[in-house]
Amino acid sequence: MTIDIRVYFDSCCFIDLAKTSLNLHTESGRTDHIFYCKKLLDAARKKELVVLTSILTLSECTHVKDKSKFKTEQAIRTDEVKRLFHGMVMSGRSGVLPVQPTPLVVEKARDLVWTHGTSLKAMDAIHVATAIVNKCNYFLTTDNLGKENIEIINGLGLSVCSAGQISHLLPDHYKQMDL
């Protein structure tokens, strides 16, 4: 059986999932995104779709920010946070397939700027290139990549969206809210 749905999680997906797991304040408007990120991981664990991310995601997921108890955001780098990120990205049990950057990915990231004219930051370009090279259909992010960049990426066959925007791809039993 081949799996046709391939979803790429940007680093911000893991940061939001970690914040939720730790009961920390998340950005407004991300409730659906986080809920469906969890459901996509559930489906990936059951081999109903594939969720990928670059192993470089681990280098971006260094802390979570909490502003619920403080007037300014405080970076939290506890052992629990470190375990959460490692477990989500590298454990092999979370549903995520971590992929290594290859020379092809790095050249594709460069070409996103040189050939296609994006203004992506280096890490964003690596993430997008990893998704393209690994034939992902969807690139999940809550980062503001810029309208022009998103149009270029979409034109390359990779749909940039939040998890809630692809909830229709999940079997119905994943769409039920937990009580």
C-alpha cells in the first residue's frame, strides 16, 4: 500500500505542540492548528499518512516561550522541554520521519532564492527544500513566510498551510474532539 499524503511539519508546529503539552499559553488562533497537528501525528503513527521534518528542526527547537505568568516572554529550557522536542522529532515513536539534509536539499534551498526568486531565510529555505525533495504535498507552518514566497512555493507543487486547512484529509474518526 502506498501512502499518497506526505505532510511536512515546520519547527513552529513542534514548538506549539510542546507548549500545549506543558499547558503554556499559545498564540491566539492556533487551537485548530495544534489539534490537527496532533491528529496528523496519530494518523502517521497508524501509517495512514507520512509526516516529515528535517533533523535540523531539533536545532531550532531549543526552548518554549511562556508569557502567561510574566509580563514579558520567558524562554524555558528545562529537561522536560528538551525531552519533549527530542521525543517528537527523533524518537521514532511520535509519527514523525526525520530526514537529513542532503546536497540536493541544500542546492534546492539555494535555488529557491537564486532561481525562483524567494526571499526566504536560510532555515526556512532548507525546510521548504526538504519538503519539496521528499515529495511532500503540504508544508505546515504558522510562520509568516510572506505572500510572494508562498505563491512561489505553491507554484512548485507544495501547498503552504496550517494543519486545520488540511483536516479534510483525515479520516472522520480523527476529527472528533476529545471530551
